[in-house]
Amino acid sequence: MTSILDYLEIENERKEKLKLIHKSKESEKLLLDAIAYGVFAPLIVDPRWSEVNENLVLKAKAIRMLETHMCIEKEIATEFDALIYLHTASMCVPFSDTWFRIYVYLFQKYFPKHAEKLNSRIDKLSDYEKYELKKLRKWIFQQQVKALKKRCIG
């Protein structure tokens, strides 16, 4: 005969197993989302200048694959994705001092040899510039996710 304590112990074990299964499914979904984002997320560019050098496209994908887990967890695009967007925007409009500093900072980070030729050197962004860069990266991530959903659904 099963006592109430035995029943409670069995019930607790069942609940723990269900939690593990649920956690496993969440981890699996996160992994699949990360792979889909890393492989299929498009580059987001200024619509007035949509041409991007193929080498930049490949580098963007490689960096995104390396940082994809962080991107999914924080819902933010890579800094290189931001650099690509700013590169295309720079072909269309002059930058404010803030966006120029952000652009140069990112350019130096990803293309240090080319950046040596610039007369400008930005070693650190201000808090405001970091905020603006983060806001841009979040916006780019949202646009990438929208494009992925549209691609999968439609």
C-alpha cells in the first residue's frame, strides 16, 4: 500500500522531471534560434545605399556566428552589424559628431590597419555614445528578426 508520503515523493520526482524536460526544450529552442539568427539574419543597411562589398557581408556573417548566442540572449545585433549600417548611412548623409565618433571607433576596432591611416583616433566612447550605439544595435536586431519572420512565414 502506498502512503501519502510515498505519493508526494513520486509526485515531486515527476515535477522535477517535467521541469528538466521543459528546460531542455527551452535550451533547444534557444539553440535553434541562435543558429537561424547567425546563418540567416540579413544585413540591415541604409535603404538609400544598399550596396555592400561581399567581403564585408562574409565578415558580418562570421562575426554574427561567433556572437550569435549573446545576440539572441540580449536581443542586440553585433557591433559589426552596426558598423555596416553606419557605413551605408555615411554614403547618404553627413554624420553628426556623435555618429562620426561611433563610426570611427567601430572602424578602428574591426579594421585597425586601415584605421591607422585616419587622422582621427577614438579610444573610448562617451556614455551617451555607448547609449546611442546600443540603441542602434537593438534596432538593427529588431529589423533582422522582422526580416527572418517575414522570410519564414511569407
